[in-house]
Amino acid sequence: MSLTTSFAIYFLIWWLVLFTVLPWGVRSQEEIGDVSHGSDPGAPAVPALGRKLLWTTGVAALVFAVFYVVYVSKVISLEGLLTLGGWLN
């Protein structure tokens, strides 16, 4: 797998993980009891984006590492996936 392909796959995994990590620990302004004037009451009181970006990077690296090991060791081949999915008989 080339470096460019590896980076592209990691980038896609990172974005998918980001959208799963974003809701972690979110408490709305309404839940906290401190709604800023002019904002939506459901908006996060403390988004903590820096911490979430770090979590996203770590989890994405772990998922990519598992993917890479499976790919390099050929535990699951493309033909095996196609057969499992019923696309190849």
C-alpha cells in the first residue's frame, strides 16, 4: 500500500471517527442552566473540541493500525470479502 493510499484511508477513518466522537460528553446549555442570549438552548455548553480531536486522532490511529495489519497479513482478502458478500460465486 502506497503512502498516499495509506494517508487517504487514514483521513477517511479519521472523519468517520470524528463524527462518532463529537457527541461524547456533550451537555447542552439548557441542561447546564446557562443559555446564552441569542443562541440555541441545545447548543453545547462546553464543546471541548481540542480533547475530542485528540481522542479522534488516537482512535483513528488504532482503527487504521488494525486495518493495516489485516491488510498486510492478508487475513481477509478482497476475494474473500466478495464471496462473503455474495457478489462472487
